Amino acid sequence: MKILLVTSRYPWPPRRGDQMRAVQVLDFLADEHEVTLLAPAPGKDQPPPPANARYRVELYRPGGMAIFSGVARAVVKHLPLQTGLFYQPDLGRKLRELAPRHDLGILQLVRLAIHVEDFGGTPFVVDLIDSLSLNFSLRAAVDRWWLAPLLKIEARLLAIAERRLAERSVRMLVVCERDRQALANRLPPDLAAKVSVVRLSVRERTVDPPLDQEKLWREGDKGPVLVMTGNLGYFVNADAVTWWLRDVWPQLRSFRPDVRLVIAGDRPSPALRSRIEKAGARLIESPRDLRSVIAQATLSLAPMRCGSGVPIKVLEAWAVGVPVLASSWAVAGTSGRQGEDFMLVGQHPVEWVTAVTDLLGNPSARRWLIENGRRRLSADYSRETVRRQLLDVIRAAAPAPVASEIPVPDGAARPA
């Protein structure tokens, strides 16, 4: 089958969740299908597509001025602002050209909903990855008060867009059961039945030794190290770090002054950099490999108060053998179990201080979490498991052959 995958972001290097997803979809489908990727052209600091790829790569040119016409289109069509920001005329032109040559399309993320009609009559699957309507509705409860009304409006528009995509597509994908259930609760039964979970694959592997500037243990350093990682330009992560630095970290330091805190990730804002420095924590900006940073830590923290999808930081901690302390909302995006694969912590600062100090003082509990986390990763997030989930959905979404394409045995009566 000929499959066309359409993305809003160039997937190499795969440092963000949607980039990781695109690369995995390409790799898994190329085993059985003829696959083409339609993605934006790479930026000046991004590598070219892999030379030995088993799929074709078609690139479109993002246009800076398209944002204005895109926002106008989104307003007229009652679409979320997200979709207007990612409207690209060259993408529309190439999609209209390529879609008729393929049997099935895959549209990645609700932000490309503005380009749905460019598929024409070609059936397509929507890979939402996560439910952005869920994301924005939760963000409205914790972000700045003056943004809350706008975030609630965007959440409603995203929910409408997700329903329209469910109506127009043959199947929809998300990476976790929590987001599937959130969508199912809003959709009528026939549309809810279209939504399937295809997880994001993360596998256990040996990490490269950290660069000198990314080593958590330097000469003279003592005491356990706590680490928080992720895309620091993403509100969900920035909010978690800000909250923890403000409400938990001062109390923990007064109780355990030997504990060190490291925060690592891409795109921290100047304000977040300042908060980290003033709090006496350490920032490692844009590390070569986040897993090599996590692997050096005593505990990995995931104190998110909102968000959607799967927290990759939890999977990465499982992959490198570091025990996880997390909020209930963070780990609701995983398939793990409390007390087995992670330790669940409430939203009160004292609960975090108690959980951190208790786990630091209990090596056997840390080993238990490490062993179980690795088993969970192998059972639920292996490449073979996720590949099978994806291929099952694609087979179910495949268009039925027309009568003239169905092989008829010799001597059998042919349809009139």
C-alpha cells in the first residue's frame, strides 16, 4: 500500500515527541508499505534526510507571511488558532498533488486540520499523538489568570477540530489511554470507536558518556542528585519546574542541604534561566542526549500539573535505570503502576519533600522501581509492541479494494 505521512515539523534530529513519532511511523511502516514523508524543509542547523532511508521524502517550503492568511482562514472556518499558525500554501499545493497517488494518508497533529481538504478523496488517518483540547483546558487552570479565558476558547475550538477530524478520517491515534478516554468522553460512540492507542516506543539502551559540561558529578560534588528534564520551552514543563523551584525546593534544601537539583532541556526562557540560577539549581541547556543526563541522577522527577500525551521523561528514566517520582497527572499518560514502576506524589509541597527524603533513604525501594520500570518499558513500549499496534491500525484503515481489483480465481464468475 502507498502511504503518505504529512507532518508540520521536520523530524530530524528527533528531539521532540512529534519528531520521534514521525521517525518511528516511517521506520515501522516502511517494512510493509511504500511510504512517502511530506515535511517542511530543514532549517540551516538541521541535517538532511537519512541517505539510506527506505522511504521517499518530499519537502515543502514554509512561508513566514502565510501565518497571516492562515490565522484569517482559521477564524473564518472556526478552527483553533493552532491550525492557522501552521497553514502553509506550499504544503497544500504538494498535498493536493501527492495525495491522489497514495492509497492512504496520515495527518500528524490537530494543528494541520486546516489542510484536511487538501487530501481530496484519499482516505487518511489522523495521528493526534495527544489531545490538545485536554492540554489547553488543563493549562487554563494553572497558567496566568489573564490568559485563562483565551486558553478556554482555544480548548473549545480544539475539541471541535478533534471531532471534525474524527468525522472526516478513517481512524485516529493517540499515544496513551488517558487521552483516548478524554476523546471518547466527548465523541459519540461511532466516532469514539475510531480512536486507538499506539504508544511511543522508547527502548533501553547504553547511553554515551556525558560531555564534560554535562557531567552531574564533578570534582568535589557530594550528595544525591535530582533531575528534571524535557523541552523547557513547553509550558507544561516550564510550569512544573517553576512550581517545584518555588514551592518544594526551598523546603527540601532546608531539610536535606546535601541534595542537588539539575534541570536539563532545550529552549528555556530567560525568566526560567533566572529562576533556576536564583534557586541554586543547575541548568544544562540543550544537552547532546537527555538520557545521558538522567542516567547520572539519583532520582528523576516529573511534577507536571497539566499536559497531555505521554511524559517521555518517565520512559527515558525507565530506559536508563533511574527511579521516578511523579505527579498523578504526569504518570496518567503512561501504562505504569503506582508503587511498582514509579512513586506517586501529591500536589502539596510537604508530600514531595517527604517522598524525596524517604526514597533517598531507601536503596532497596529505588532498586525495586528501577527493575519494574525496565520491565514495564520492555513490555509496553518496545519497538515490536508499538510496531504491531501501528500496523494493526493501518490494516484496519486500509481502503477496501474495488471489485475490479479483487483477484478472481480462473473459471469463477466475474461481477457484472
